[in-house]
Amino acid sequence: MNKKILTTFLVLIMIIAGLGVINAEVKNPETFTYLTTGNQDTLDPHFSYDTASNEIIYQVYENLIAYDGESVDEFKPLLAKRVPTKENGLISEDGTEYTFELREGIEFSNGNDLTPEDVKYSFMRAMVFDRTGGPSWTVLKPLVDVKSLSELTNELVGIKKPGDLTTEQSKKVYEKLDKNISINGHKITFHLVKPYPPFLNIIAKGMTSTSILDKEWSVKQGAWDGKAETIGEYHDPLKEDDPLYDVMMGTGPFILEEWENGEHVILKRNDNYWREPANFETAIIRTVDEFSTRRLLLKRGDADMIYVSPSHISQFKKNEDVTVNADFPVLQNTVGIMNWEINTKGNEYIGSGKLDGEGIPADFFSDKNIRKAFSYAFNYESFIDKVARGHGSQSRGPIPSPLLGFDKDSKVYSLNLEKAEEHFKKAFDGKVWEKGFELTVLYNSGNGIRKTAADMVKTYVEKINSKFKVNTRGIQWSTYINELQQGRLPMNFIGWAGQFADPHTFVVPYMTSDGTFGRLMGENYQDWAKENTDSLVKEGINTVNRDKREEIYKEIQKKAIENATVLWIYQPTGINVRRSSIKGWYSNPTRSVIDIYPLDK
């Protein structure tokens, strides 16, 4: 045989053999496995307001429209045929009416047809449901110009608690909600009280509060029956009493097969999906708190994608089998919540519950000097450089870069133990410095970034006075969220992911009396917010002029820092680590979860 031909033949054999090895490394080609930390709080779109829960909801439920790829202000149709614009006549000239025409022939995964009545029911239930600290305000505000159902019932019939409504009062409330959503054939029109700039963002996929439910199925599960007289009965339920807590029925590309909370979620492909079916037959999201275990499973090919904190990202950069995307923009921040009015009943995190050197009282963080002292007792520079490994920047208040109101030159705190000591000595008329205190700072287990933040608080606060004792503890995510919602955590670390590119999605939860965190930080904080920031937030969303709006949000940022409302730590950048065999991944600053549908391997 000619030597040249022989050489070519041998090369071809080696290439074919090499391809065989590559293919052999792609384990379970029909299954996608993602390893994360923590667990889910709920599977109900109207209850969910945490990333872990949203991760599952995103795969099963759908919305009328979706973001177009990586854009934060361009949309594409999803369950609706077209995205409303003034040019196509689906947004009124005054910006108060939005009309969506539903696609025909779409079914929920149980075979029920998607109808305009399902869409209306979904929005109505979101407004009626309105659980404490939940996402319902995102629907109530544009449609009824209130941030809670209780605000509406108080304004309309003088009842502060919707559960106390009479039948006649309930009918009046129902009529108020009902008239803002009308159906004409296969079209649904939303009638806004006034122009609301981010309305399309609120409608888009990723916002759980506007996910579309199957009305017939939901009612059979025990959810709100759609009747006026039962509004109070179905308002603000406990998580354990929510009939949609652990069941799902959507139009999306995946179907819930199994949820073992704290262990795994198994999703099966919806083979009757109205678009092309997903590439994976099965998607598994597993909870694995230990980073070393996640890393090993990824290396072996038993996981396709894993959660990686900034402190561990360097371990993957030279691995050809792993693809790392880092420093892509995300609308998120991480903060230390300081509870202005702690729920002391049976609370193991506050010691004696008194300012006696062995605990802290309920109003410990209501003292501005305490909050400023803690703010000066944190090493932001070291945290960002050494813990986050430079993957982020210091927060300057609730609004992250590059949203309106963010000012890169605004005042921030820095580590200054002399200043911290000065404020501790002023707190509670000197009693804190004299007697000392003890409390527990909490974080969700498996989150190394938040654990380090808690340890940093302990290290620096205890340096200031030998009578100061700070304990740290990690607890499971679902327990963590439940304790937070009960107002029992004195200080904890948590993040917030904006679901649309507007400062409103950050100032409402942090800076209003009835926002997600405002509700959880007690009456002392709520009273402060009513006096100082509620009106500013309302003015911000109702102002059309961009320059005026920017000044309003800058003022809110300033108040947040000056009053040290929470510990404003940092704005991270995004990180994604996956096997190089995984194709189709993309980022979007508004989306803090994975979109499994376009992925393949």
C-alpha cells in the first residue's frame, strides 16, 4: 500500500476513534441535570417570589409574551399572537389599554384548551391571592393603582383585612378588579388606571405573577373558585394551605413529574407542546449544597450544569470539558436585611430578647445608630475582591447599575471601625456599649458568599467591643424563607433579582412600607417608609419625564444609604458553568434562572 495512502487511512481511523471517545463522554443524552444549592419554597406562581421556585415555574408555565433573547426591552409573542405596540393598534394612544390576541390550538399539558378565560382568571387570582411579601403587587399596581388587596378594600369599602369582607363588600371589590380585564372573542384587553411604563415587562415570561394557569384544573385543586363572595377566603393563605403549593399545570415545554423538596425536581418533556418539543426528554434539578460534590459530578459528566460561586470559578478556567461564562450583566444585588421589629415569640436567634448583654430586643435595628454601626463594620472592598473574586461591584442603594437613578459617584459605606464604635456608643443612649448584646446572623446553607458575609459581620463587630457576640448559622432555603416571612430573623443575607429593567422593581421591595422586604421588617420600618419613601416611589413610577424620574430615584438611593435601611453589599455579575457539550445557553439580565427549553447536548 502506498505510504501516503496508509498514513491517510490511519489518520481517518484515529479521527473516527476520537469521535467515539467524545460521544462516549456525553452521558445520558436525553437528560439534562443541573445541580444547585438550597431548595424551592413553592410551585405556585402567585406565591413564588424566590429564584429557586421560579427556576421550576419557568420550565412549566408560560406568559403572553417573552423577552427576545438577551434583550431587556424587546419582546416576542408567546401565548399571544403579537406583541402590542401603538403602531399595530394593540396599545391605545394614551397608553392605558393593552390588547392581546391568544394563539389558537394551544393546550395545557392535561389536554385542556387555553382560553381567554384562563388568562383573565390567572390575573384575577393573582390580585385576590396577594400573599404577604409576594409578587401580586406587580399586577395590582398597573391595573388598580394599589400595591395590595388590603389597600384596595380599605379605599373601596373601608375594610383593612380582605378576610373580613361581607358578601356585598366582596362584590364591590370583585367588580373593581373585573372591569380592568375584558374579553372580546379571542382577545383580552387590560385597562390600566394610568400609563405604566414597564407593563409589557410585567407581562413577559419570567414574571411568575403573570403566568397563565388552567382555570378549570386550578379550581378542581381547591384554588380560588373565581367567585366574588369568596375573595376573602382565598386571600393571603399560609403556604401549607395553598392547594397549588406542590402541583403544576402549564402550557410549557416541561411537565412536573416529581418534587422531593430539598433533594430534586424531575421534569418530563411535554411531547404535545405547541412549539417544537424540548430537546431533552427529562430535566433534573438537584440540590447539592457541597461545592466539591457538584464539581466532581460535573467533571464525571453526571451533571451538565452546576451553580458555582465566584470564589470557586477559577477552578474551571483551564478545563476543556467545561465552558465558563462570567461577568455577564445581571440585575441583582445582595444585601444584609436588618429587621427593624423582630418577631420575638419563641425566637432562638435573639438570645434573651432583651438589651441585657445576653440578647437583643425586638426593636434593636430600629435604632439608626445600630444600622450605621453595622454598615461601617463590613469590609466591602475585601468582600468583592477576595470573596466575589472581583465579579461584582459595591451597591450604592437598592438600584443597581445601569438602571435609572444609579450614580457611580454617590456616597457608600466603607470599613471604618472607629465610625462603627462611635455609632454603637450612641445607640440606645449608650446602653448597647455598656451592656453589650448577642444575636444570630443567618444565611441559607450551601451559599458560600452569604456565609462569608455573615462571618465577616461577626469578625468585625466582635472586634469593636468584647461584650458584642455575633453567632452565625446556615439553614435550608425553604426554612430560611419561612423564618424570614415570619419576621423571626434578626439579620440575614439575601439577594434580589429584578424581573424587569426598571428601578421600580428594586425600590418597591426594599423602600416601601408594603414591599416584599418592607412587609417583613415590621411596623417600625413601615412607619419610616410611609413618612420618607412611599410617596417618592409612587411619584417615580407615575412620572413620565426621564430627567425628573432620574432625580426621584437618586433621592431614594440617597435615603437608603443615609439611613442604612439594610446593609447594602454588592451587585454581582453573572456566572454560568456547564459541560462543553451543552449548547443553546444564553443570558438575559432580567432572568436569574435557566431556560432549559433551547438547551441540547
